[in-house]
Amino acid sequence: MSPLFAMFLTGTLVHLSFVDYIIVAFYFALVLAIGWYLKGRANTGEDFFMAGREMTAWVAGLSFLSANLGALELMGWAGSAYQYGIMATHWYWVGAIPAMLFLALVMMPFYYISKTHSVPGYLKLRFGEPSRALSAVSFAFMTVLMSGVNMFAMAKVMQIVLGWDINFSIWVSSITVAIYVSLGGLRSAIFNEVLQFFLIWAGALLVPILGLYEAGGWTNLKLQIAERASEQYVHMWAGLGQFTSNPMGIHWTGIVFGLGAVLSMGYWTTDFLVVQRILAAKDIRSAEMAPIIGAGFKMMVPLIVILPGLLGLAVLPMKLVPESVAAATGQHSFNDVLPLMLARYCGPGLLGLGITALIAGFMSGMAGNVSAFTTVWTYDIYKPLMNNKASDQHYVSMGRWTTIVGVLISVGTAYLVMQFASIMDYVQALFSFFIAPLFGTVLLGMLWKRATGAGGFWGLLCGTLSSISMWAWVKVDPTALRYVALSPHAKALAQDMYQALWSFIVCVTVTVVVSYATKARPASELAGLVYGETEVPSVGDLPFYQKPLFWAAVVVVVFFILNIIFW
Amino acid sequence: MISIWFFIGISLLVNGALILAAGIYQLMNRPETITIQLYDLHANVWWGAILFVVGLGYCLFFRPRGSRA
């Protein structure tokens, strides 16, 4: 993810008309109305924290995808496409699709039949309280900080794009999120994420359509990019044979193993922010279909994110520059490419819709973080460690108050980031520390019955510490990049990939070694938690076209075709 | 319970109507200074119309009635 915090330009990128303001105001009115309508349907713990476990595959799937489709993602990856070319698409295809399908077909049955409320909750069942406590505390801490980072990023973007006051943006967005999540709980957050999904497509799809029209089609666009940048900018795999032959400075092993096999697997299968949406599905078939539906749409997202960045390379009259240069010279930065393209094609009304899509992306990002934080705090920290004998009503009240407190902490984080902008970089890096090792722990827990509680805990702890150590090593001594990322030419994204890969390996190794040194749990205690000891539930006797496996195969075929086309 | 798709329909319908209206207004009152590219394609007219029709379809199909979730 490309940070947006350093955008300190003067003036504004776009000017909204009266009808644009009406569209923005209508969005706020609608999300509050949805929260108000759903408040009567969030009275029990299952309702408030798990949306009653009654979401259809489509609602859960679109919400699962939208939880990751925030405005930071949209603007950051459009900027990365301008900076690195079509290679940025790897984060949407190999960096997402295999992991989503793996979640659907391999991991989801275990999450679902264990009836856990959260990923730390699964760790409690499989490895015991210490593993849950470690993952819950780290997740809760980071999630609420990420919510604040989202809030600050939104306020900063609104200041730059529209000239809005930062305090106004922070408080209006946070109060709105606090109201609709505390009223309707997870169901409210999910409804607004699905709404955001439609707004983003409605608001952003015109840019690639009109951009391709202006550029004269895809073939002409490629020629123009080759002229203005390099031919490597339109190839996804062709330049990955060497670190120096592509704009990102990465080797294909980093993309396939670091990104595809570890980092994306960790994010899409164990980050509770996204997994929580699937746990709300109404039955096992919906729970398996939801990530597959998400994967189908995920493959299309580059159309509204990567393509605008590439079009910016071809049609924008000015050359965009890195954040640091933009801050010093007043030029536009890479991350401005999406708002600039919106302003290029969108007149009154359309511009309002595009800006609303960005606001919706930021706000649902905040709401997603806050609702996940609320669940983990209530069920994995407060209930087991502080008060395990209260009534269901008490935990619902705790959830509502935690939502408000979580939003207030996020506001505090937003102001902290405002004072010390570099914190934003650290928070994002910290968050990534936990993802890869957590994937190793959950994966071994589900697939290897010999893994023990001590093995799970020490593997998770050592994996996390190794990730932090590598990051600190490169911070202190930048030449260490040649060891961590296997090349002195590696860029920050490449470092993330290899850091994830090594920390995953450390986690798995420690888990295996400690497990063999400690006593295994009886097989009878592992039913419903581990392959080999669990009867995986069937989706039922359905025609082939209704089975998750069939649709997963369709997604795989399309995935390969797309990668070959844009090789 | 009102379906989520009904809320989606409301959003597309209202936004489509506003964008279409803004587009028609611009069509009848051409601005002196054109600040966007491809103005003559009148994207806000046809895009607003598409959103309006899709939103109307969602509203009608998923309108609150009985027990549809």
C-alpha cells in the first residue's frame, strides 16, 4: 500500500458543484438511515457481533471484498500502477485469488463448523488461551490504530482534493461511523460495505471507459506507455526474471512465494477484518461461495484501479512525481492520479459520485476495523480475561460502548499521526508483522494434528519477532536489504514480500520443533478443528453449477487466461 | 426485513437521477468554459440514465414485501 500521508500540496484538485454536494450529503443520510433501521435487529450477541449468521453468499462475498477495497487501496494502487506499470496487478491476481480460493475450499469449513466468533477464537480452541491472547491483543491494538490511520488519510485526501478542513472530515466521518456501527453492529457494517462496493463501481468505472476512448484503445495505450515510460510497464511477468529488469525491482520468486504463497494467504485467510464477513454467512455453502464470489470480482478490480493509473501515464499532460518530490516542489504525486483522472472526465454529478465513492471507501474501512476490534475485544479479551460470567445482553452493551471507544481511540490516533506523520508508515509495517506468522500458525493448526499448544504459541511469537527484527535491521542498516530481500535493488514492496516469507518459515519451523518436543493433544479433542479428525460438512446434493468447487474452477481458468493475456 | 439490495437500488436511483438531471441541464446550457475532456460525449447523461434504470430495477425487484431477505 502506498502511503498518502505526505501529500502537502496547496490548492485543491477538484471543485464540487451544488449537485455534487447533494450526492455526498445523500450518502451520509443513507448510511445513517441504514444504521437506524438495523438497530432493532442487533439485540443479541449473535446479531450484533456476527450479523445473526444469516448473510447470503452474495452479501458476505461482496462485503468480504469491500472490506479490502478502501479508498487508500484505490488511490494507492492507482498511484503504484502509474509508478510501476501493470505489475501492480499482481496484488489483485496472484496476490489474492489463490488465497481466496484456499480460504473457501480448505479453511472455511473449519472456521465455520467450529462456530468461532473470530480467528483468535479458533486459536483458543486449537492451541489454547496463550495463543488466543497473543493474537487477540496484537490484532485489537493494530486494528484500532489502522482505523485511525484510515481516518487521517481520508481527512488529508479530502483537504487536498476538496479543500475541506481536516478536523471537519475527521469528526464528521468518525461520528457517522460510530452511530451506524454502534446501532446495527456487524450487519450495519456489512450493509454499508455492499453499498460502498456499488458506489465504487458506479463512481469509478467511467474513468477507464472514457480513458480508453481518449487513448484510442488498449493497443494504442500500450504504445503510448512504451513511448512515455517503458515497454516493461505493460508486462506482468515478462520482466520478472531478474531484479533489475522490471520497474519494481523484484524477482518472480518474491511475487509467487512471498506475495502469492505467504503474504496474501496470511491476509485473506487469517486477517479477522475480512474473515469476519464470511463467518456471518448463513450456511456452509454460502461460507464457501462467498470468497469465490469475492475472487471473481477481485479479478475485475484492476479495471477501475490499475487501468486509470496506466491511462494517467498516457494521457495526463503533466508528469507525476514521488511524494517526497511533490511535497518539496508542489507538483502532483503518483497518488493523485485517480482524483486527477476523475477530474479529467467527470462533470457535475459524476464528480460528486466519484468523491462519494472515495469517502465511502474510507468510512467502510474505518467501520470494518472498528467492528472487528469490537468483536475481538469483547469475545477474546474482555470475556475470557476479565468477565466470563456476564449475560449476553451485557456483552452486547459492551460491544456498543466498545464501538464508540474504538472510534474515539481512532480519532486520537488520527491526531497522533497528524503530529508525527512517520507513525503512519510504522503502523502499516507493524500490522504486516502479524499476518504471515499468524497464517503459519492457523495453517498448521488446521492441517497438522501433531501441532501442540506450546508449538502454536512459540511459533507465532518467534515468527512475529523475526519479522520485526528484519524490519528493524533494514531500518538501522539499509544495506541489510541484500540479505532480507535477496537484492540491494529491491524496493519497499519487495522487502515486504521476502520479510513475510522468512517470518512464515520461522513460524512453521519453530512450531514443528516445539510440537515434537511437547505432548500432543488426544485426537478426540481435535474433532472439528483439524483435517483427518474432522468430517468436513458437505454443501449438499446440488447440481454441479451450484457447487463451490465448480465456480472455483471457473475462477482458476479465468485467472490463468488473464495472466497469459497480460504476460 | 428490507433487503440490502433495496437500499442499493435507492442509492443508484437517486444518484442516477441527480447525475442525469445535471447532465441534461448542461446539455441545454452549455458552459462557456469546458473544464473536462470528452465533454461532447455527455457522459453524465447516459451514465446517469444507466444508474437510474438499474436502480429502478433493483427497487422494484427487491421492494419490501413479506419475508424476502
